[in-house]
Amino acid sequence: MKRRRLIIDCDPGVDDATALLLAFASPKELDILGVTVVAGNTGLAQTVRNARIIRQIAKREDVPVYAGCARPMVRDIVDAGEFHGESGLGPLPIFEPDAPAAEGHAVDFIVRTLMAADEKVTLAVTGPATNVAMALVLEPRIAAKIAHIVVMGGARSAGGNITASAEFNIFADPHAAHVMLTAGCQVTMFGLDATYQVLTTPARVTALEAVATEAARASALLMRFSNELEVKPPRRAGSPLHDPCTIAWLLKSDLFVVSGAKVSVETNAGLAFGHTAVEFRADADEVNANWVIQADGQGVFDLIVDRLGRL
């Protein structure tokens, strides 16, 4: 398997942390060119620090971390602190990492890296798509340099997790999601329909806790935190593990089933703001994304346990 050249755009975030660890633990498959960070689950200063913390836990200081956009393209800032804790990493011990963030802005890094690339680069987007959209606006030619954009975002039959119909990442910057989906790139989207099939059941978390690495212990601690949040309905069977699905697909796509669709984002204010409309009946020339409709939850966890045991 040829190594996939990858930029990870994220907003850590408890589930982003496991996604990063899974990617860092897979150097044979993934050539991570950089991690670009955006405000989302919490503010930019915290998400950048959190990405650096996870990088240090994974002992992957060879991968640069770039600070990006501190706010959405148009809408007011929104965060998800109630789900990720004050620090953004739940109960994980917070410290100032040894390695600093790289000099320069994440959007400039994305543009510069893609324009200089001699082969196409994949983007994994696990937070609001602000950095990616701003890069596409700044330099539209990068669209031709993108092999694939793998996105955690959106909801269809599952309904929303921030409003009745909107998933958080899209709701946090729907205008950026619109730019990303209309740029002509190959896109695969992991909406809540798929990620709700990947649950942090007590048995799965226990299996991860048994792995004797710092990375596995950190990931399991974050999963326990998510499972213990007071939400309605209660998470008796575990909480959904959203962001790691993107990295799992890059490593083992047969864990998922996708279907081509026309996906559009509601950017007008109102009850449907941030809603993703997913139309499977679209004509072939209207299809702009692969929408993930099925996920092998146990298979994803088996992959996480295996890889985090290598760090």
C-alpha cells in the first residue's frame, strides 16, 4: 500500500484526539505533512495547544502543527465546551508541550504545501472547515492538487446533535462547508448517520484500557469522559466516536459502506441553519460527495486498539 500524503485539519476536542493518535500511529500508511488547527470545539489557543499535547503523547514532534482561523467565515463563533470540557480535552492532564506550533498560518501552509506538491494530497477535516475553505478561496488552483477530502460532518436520518437537524462541525461554519463541497474535489463525508454506529461501549473502552501505552490510556480516559456526560437520552451503550472514523477509513476503507449523493448545506439563518441536505436520487453529474451509510463499529475499535498499542 502506497503511503497517502495527508494534512489533518482539526479542532481538538476529545474525539479529534483519538483521530490524531490513530493517524500518528500509522506511519506506514500515512505520510502526515502537517496538522492544521481551527477554532471549533473550543477556542483556537486551546485547540492548538491540545494538538501539540496529543502530538507529544504520540512522540511525533516531527509533524508540524499550524494555528489557523480563530473564527468562522461569516457566522458568530460557537463552541462545544459542554461536550469537551473546559480545556477541550476533558479530564486529560493539561501541560505546555515541549515543541511549539510552527511559524505561519495554517491556511498559508495548506496553499503552499498543495501548490508545491508533486502528487495529490488528501485532507482529513474533523472540525469546522474554515481553514480548508479559506485556502480554496485564497488559491482556487489547489482544488486540482487535492486527492480526496475526508470529512467528519453533517447529518441526515440521524438528525442533528447541536440543533434538530444540524451536526456541530457544519453548524459551526456552514459557509465553509458550502465552499468545500462546491470546489469540485472528491469528498467523503462521515455524518452522524455513520458515526452513531461506532460507539464507545464499556467493553470496547475496557479493551483499550488494557493496552499498555500512554496513547491508549489517554484515548480511553477521553472515552470514559464522553460516556459519563449527562446527556439525553443517556449513553448506556456508549457515546459515538465521530472523528476517528475519517482516519479509520483512510486505513481500512472496507469497514465502511458509502453511497454517492448530492450534498448541500443550508446557510440561511433559521431553524435549518447548518443542515446538510443529502440527496441519493441525484443525477450522476450532480453527485458531489460520497456519504457514509454504514460503519463496522467493532472493526473501527479493533483498529484503534491495534494501532494505539504501537505508540
